[in-house]
Amino acid sequence: MSKGSSTYVGKLRSNFLGTKFTVFDGQPPHAGAKMTKSRSSRLVNLKKVSPRIPAGNYPVAHISYDVNVLGSRGPRKMQCIMDAIPGNAIGPGGVAPTQTEFSHHRMDSSPSLSFFRSKSNCLENYLSGPLCIQKDGALVLKNKAPRWHEQLQCWCLNFHGRVTVASVKNFQLVASPEDGPAGPEHDKIILQFGKVGKDLFTMDYQYPISTFQAFAICLSSFDTKIACE
């Protein structure tokens, strides 16, 4: 599929170890309407797009996985930096940028390799660097800590019946507090993903992330994590 196609949404790029991912949106940032907690629509960055960025390559999120100290019986440790969403979007009266229209004109079909070399190697540094890369002002999601189940003798998360099969791919993401103690908004599950059968999974998400962002995060959990397991 060409990046110039009207059906192209975006892509997910991984490092060699499968521990760091970048989510690219196929549409440029839109400085128009903003989404509030009562609406649901596509999210993008408000920042001005560099003319050097080729069509179809607008980084909107970064996903990192770290070594699972609980072993194969516990969920992976992960962090998502949502470049397109401000950290205060989850607070009272918070809003998130949204793209309300999709252009159907044909864009350049092939990105230039110079794109990955021109941004001071920031993307390559991220894909090979440490887990915690805090972006000022951006919403940061982290996996919810599991609890130990005495009867099952394993680490568990409460999916309220939405997930029925144990899997290392199962996770729940909550907002990570920027500074100070966590408030009630940081206990709210923004995205959860888990197994319900053979090759069958469920995904539940809510404001302020979009369908595309949620799906890309879940898709990253399927890649082999050489350094984590």
C-alpha cells in the first residue's frame, strides 16, 4: 500500500530488539478543533510540521518496553509517550487536539531516507536509548501494577471479565503523573488489551487516545521482545 493512498492510516516502527517503537500518523497535524472528554475523534499534534518530514511520517507516539522483573508470570513493563496529547488533557477541563477531516489527495508515495538522518538522529537515539525518555508537556502512559493472587499463585490484573486468558501480552495503561502525587485521574484505565482465546484479543480504550493510537500500542505487544523475556 502506498503512503499516498487515501486508505493509508499510519505505521509502527520497531528497533532491532523489539523494545522501542515509534507510531507514525499518515496525516499531518491539524491546528483546528480540539477534542474534549465528551467527544471521541482522531488525535494529532498541534505543533507545526517541518517541511522536511515526508508525507505519511508524522511521529505521534513512542512506546518502550523494559525487562520484566516479574518474569513470564507478570505483565511487561511499558511506557508510552503520547507526543500528540498534552499531559493536562486528562485533568478537569482538559482537551486534546483532534483532526476532524482527512485529505484524500495523493501524497508522495515513498519517504526519503534523509528524513531519518535529518532530525539529529533523535529517532535512532530513541530506538536504541534507555526506557525513560520524558517529553515536556506530553501525556505519558504506563502499565498498571499487577497484584499477587494467592489462589492462582500468579500476578494478576482486574479486567472485569474483558480478558479471560493469561498472556504476557495482556496490559492496562494509566496516566503517569508528571510531578507530585497521583490524582484520581491517574487511576483511570485509558487502554487495556488482553487475550480471550486462541489468536483472539480484545482492546478497550477511552479519551484522550484515538483508535489509531490505541491499535498501534496494542500491535507493538505482538513483536518479539528479545531483551525482555
